Amino acid sequence: MTARLPVLLVALTAAVLLLSRLPDASAAPASAATARFAELAGDVRTSDGHSYGTRDGSGRTMDAAQIVQAADGTYLAVYHTTLGDGRFHAALATSGDLRTWTRRHDFGAGTSQPSLAADDRGGYVLAYEKDPDNHIAVRGYPDLDSLLAGTAEHAFDAPRTLSHCAEGTPDITSVHDGTVELTGHYRAQCDNDRQLRAVLTDFRTWQARPDLRLDRALESWGTAGNIGDRSALELGGGALVLIEGQRWQQDFGSWRTYAYDPATGRADRLGIRTHGGSRAFANPSAALITDPEGHPALLVSLFVPREESAPGESGELVYWREL
């Protein structure tokens, strides 16, 4: 025991130093936009509509759903489901009320973590993670009908340039004049997921780089596991990024959601409150929409892992709050 005492003291000292560097949860928010998001989306119980364990009309779970609104008001959701073949299948569904969803297309085995954005030419761009050799795939569709049918006009499978093991969880942030800007993750040193930014030009040229600033913002909260999926949003005239961080690798109950301010490089940990008191939240996504009642609203979707979930709340949580 005596010989082990110095080792224990060193470990204890390291833990104390780590705790002393953690952000103060009671400090001022990172920005007005992150504070506004927390005010609007922090409590599911006060939302104007919500759905736990969201599934499409065929019974598939709508995991990691991202929802946007078409010009005609239709809601478009892209999501993935683990099917009987043991693989992820990304799919597209439509809805008129954010509660009932009709699956329109399956993008095939080995597709997951999809992200959808309208381009500036009346079409859509879809990105998803694709296996084997986990990488980011991007598809371009000339119009809504082509998207619903899964008939892509352009296709690009990105080379892995930052990791030999995996790159994925894309989020499309901008599509303009044939240039697609997006974010994602890469498996740093084939160990933990860390953040990347990438640009795809004319579906031919790919450039990716690490986003170390975003990584540091979550690591300052003691995030020792993966830093993964994220969603960019403009709210109240300010930019923010919702992002998931895992306290401990392989511990699905330690996923938390943060609101990151790109201007200051700081992140707020969001204390999401559900009806039953679930504690773990992953795969955040948010968008400004017109809700089914015709009001401007903030729409949020989160995946609630089984670990640390309240009864009846695991799976995909979709909720919205009028502005």
C-alpha cells in the first residue's frame, strides 16, 4: 500500500487540476444566441409539440433525424435505422404534421447519419456516412421529385484524408454556386472522434481540415470520449453550433449536448429537461420552421440513448417551440 501511495497522489492531483479547469456552469452564457437556444429548447415539457421514440409509418426508428422544410411547407426528414441485416439504412420521409411520417426512399445498406440541405438552384444536396471504409458521401438532386425517388444527378465519395479509420457524421452548412461546405468527424489516431470542416467543389474537389477550436471547447468540459454529430443554426441574429460530446468512451449514458459559439470559441452545456427526466442526449439537430399551426418555430431533434433514459423516452425525440 505504501508503494502505491505516490501514484494515488499523482492521480488525485491530476483529477483536481482537471476539475479546476472545467467551465463554471453558472457563468455567463457563451453568447446571446446560445442563451436564447437554451431558453427556447431547454425544457421539452414546455414545448408546443413533441414526439418521443419517433418512427416512420413503416415502423422504422428515425434515429439521428434531421428535419428541414420544403418550399411547399412539407417537412422532410432524413434519418437512419438499424435493420435486420445488421447494418444502418439511411432513409427519407415526409410529413405534414411532424408526428406522422411516410418513408419515401431508402438509400441502401451501410448509409447513416444523413444531412440534407436545399441548394440555390431548386434542388437538394444530401450527405451521409457510408461503409465499408467509413467515409462521407455526397449526392446532388436537381429537384424535390428526384430526391424523393432517390435519383441523384451528382455523386461524390470523399477520400479519407484525416484518419485511416473513419470520417463521417456530415452536416451541410452551405450550398452555393456548386460549392458544398460541411462539417463532420474523423477518428483521430483511430481512437476518439474529433471535428473536421470540409469543402466540396463541383462534386470533384474535396478539401478537409481539423476543427481544433471546436474540439477544445468541448474538451474543456471534460469530454474524454467522442465528439461527434453537430448542427449549425442562426438564431436571433447569431450563429451557434449544437454538438454532442461523450464524457467517457463506450459510455452511451454519458452523451451530452452543447451549444457552441463560433465567435468566442466557448460552449455551454445544455441542461435538457424531458417529461420523465432522461439525462443522455446525442445527435442534436435544429432548424427554424413554420410549425403545423402556421407559426414560426424552433424545431429540435435529439437521440435519447437507452442508457440514462426515462421509461418511454428512448429513441428519437422531436419537439418544437413557437418563436
